[in-house]
Amino acid sequence: MKPVRYLDEARDEFLHEVEYFAALSPRLGRRFDEAVRRAEALVSEFPDLGTPYKYGTRRVLPGRFRFSLVYLVRELGLVILAVAPFKRRPGYWRSRVVAAGPGGPP
């Protein structure tokens, strides 16, 4: 398993969406949280599982939710760049690729 690190912006997106879904229904908030965490665990174990995506990234889709977990595979681990809703402009997180740095998690 490779260690996983979220960029601050990606962590904020994740927490925002959990809060949003939980406000609609506590159960829905938990389901979203669990779906993202399962996707994270899966790519941690199988980093090349995600579909190749834009700017050298990969992505996985967490369950039935219309989101993708966008990440980079680095030598030292994975860097989650975005918990990206399908409704947002594709690649809005592009500037985060540079912020992820060359190595991955410390």
C-alpha cells in the first residue's frame, strides 16, 4: 500500500461535500464519506487502477456519486488533488499538479 496525502484544497472539497450531503441526510453524508474512503483505500493498494486522466493524473469514481477522486502517483505515495464534482469545469484543479510536488507524501 502506498501512503496517501490530500492537498489542502482537496481535503476542503471532501469535507465540504460530506457536510453538504449530511445536511440533506445524515445517512447520505456517511455514504459519501465511505465511498470516497473506499476509493482512496483501493487506489492506495492498486495505484494504477484509476483511469488515466488530464495532466498526468489518474481518477477513480467513488460509487454512485457524481464525483471523481483525482490523484497523482508519486514514488513515495499518492497525492489526492481533487474530490471533483462532475458539474464543475473539468481540470479546474490543474494548478494543483505543481503544488503536489515531485515526491508525494512525506
